[in-house]
Amino acid sequence: CTLDSEVALRVGGDFFFDPQPGDSPVNLVLIAGGVGINPLFSILLHIADLHGYQEGKGNRHKLGTATLYYSAKNTSELLFKKNILGLMKAFPGKITCCFHVTQQHSQICKELQPHITGK
């Protein structure tokens, strides 16, 4: 987003992302903390499936980007981190993530370092 961009937020409750062929593309910003990642990880997997299908078979879905901001006390509490890194590698520029840790006392592994903020 840029200054003065319009965004829509939804907090809690039942939510999903189910774009239909012909829908205008949207860029998603997903924000999760702790175990709140579960439904958002499902959305990321769905987006990856649509991107994979789009690349392989030329479906009619028009997809934007998905950016995940995910916070936890430390890297050991970042659920699905290896899977998320795998999605980022499989779909560079289409799926991105920034992990934020609030109470990390040990060294952060090199694979996660470029994606970690906070202390």
C-alpha cells in the first residue's frame, strides 16, 4: 500500500478467500499472530494452488500478490515457517512473508534471517 491507499480489514470470525474466474485481481495482506496463522496458511495454500494451476494450465483466475505478516514470541513458535518459505521460493514475487519475533534470545537460523524483524 501507499499513502492514501484504500484497504479493507477483517478481524476474526469466519473468513475465506475464494476468487472466481473473471474476478479482478486483488493483492492480499494477511496478518497473523501465533496460532492465528492456521486459517491464513490455508488461504496461502489455496493461492499457491491457483498460481500453480494458472502457470500449468492457463486458468482464468487473475491473481494479485499475497503478503503475510506473521508474529510470534520466537522462531520456534512460527508454525508452518518451512512451508511458508517453500511457497515463497515456489512463487517469487507472488507470495511474500515477513516474520516478526518479539522475544527471541537465541541465534536465528540463516534461512529465516532475511525474513525476520523484531527482537
